[in-house]
Amino acid sequence: MLGDNIRILRKEKGFTQETFAQQLNVVRQTVSKWEKGASVPDAEMLSTISEVLEVPVSTLLGSIPEPETEKKSSEEGQGLEEIAKQLAVLNGQLANKAVRRKKIFRGILLFLAATFVLYVAAVILFKTERKRDAEYTRSTLICELEGKQYSYDIVYDQNFRICEMGGDSYINDTVLAGQSYDDANVMISQIKLFFDDRGGTVSVTEKQEQRQ
């Protein structure tokens, strides 16, 4: 009955199957299947059809008298049974949509939960890395040459990258000769080599430091 109603109302509006399909953004074959009773539109499409044909949904599901040339003999009981079947199909489609929505919602919740866990893990890892990177070593060099003593501090990270240095200007200007160093081991070796070559001594003490 739904298919007959769509066909009758479509013709009353002057739509061909092609133009009607264009109004609904479907292909002509879909309209043909509805009118033949091979398939039924879902609830959302049924609402769109009612808007295009300018009739309530109840009219689409109800009984519409056909023109004399298109009337078919049918019992009233059969018509009611057909409506019941169509409503059952539509209710089933709505139930399936509700199930799909629930599955999508659960999927979103799982995705958010997984994202949150990854975020927490990333934060913990980041803090751990920061803590590890915050460990520094301060090497204090006490250098003696010809009765004079010179002090120099070098602070570096676990990769021996120098982040701070300073001390007596004699070491800066004469021993290091204004050169820049990135590696603490290289700088310490250079200072030791300078004083050893001139009969001096160098003692090194190390201290661990924590920096934020």
C-alpha cells in the first residue's frame, strides 16, 4: 500500500519517477522499487517523501482512493495488514539505527579512553625524561702552576654537553685561549694537558646536581 500511495501522490504532483528521485537525491530505480513494493524507504526518507509530496506520513501509510482507471479490488482487512507490516519494517529500521548509534557511541568512548591513557602515559614519560635530563654534573678543577692556584667549574649533562662554565680568567684567556667547547671531556682534557706540559697539577672533584 505504501508503494501505491507514493505512486498515486507522485503522479498527482506531476512528478515522473526521474524528477521525483532527483527531489529525494536517490536514483530512479529506488523510486521504482518503492512503488513496486520491492523495498520500503526508511523512517528518515519517509519523512522527506512526505515533505516533497506535501502530505503527512500517516497519509503515505494510509489508504488513498485510486482513480477509477487504477482501482484494484482489495479487502479492508488486507489493507490494514499491509500497513501493519510496513510499520513493523519501519520500526525495525529505527531499531537497527538505534543499535548502530549505540555501537558508534561505545566506539567513541573507547577511543576517548584509549586517548586519555596514551596522554597520561606521554605525560609520565615526559616528566621522567625531564627528570633524567635535569641531572647534571659539576666538575671543579683545582689547577696549580709555579706556586699559583687556579679554580674552574664545568657543569654538563649526561651527554657531557656543557651548559655552564667559569672560573679564573687565566684559564679562560691563556689555557683555553678563548676557544669554545661543547664537550666537557674535551675541555677537561685540554686543561689537564696544558698544566701537565708545564709541570703543573690538576685535581678534579665531581658533584651531582639537580636542575629544573
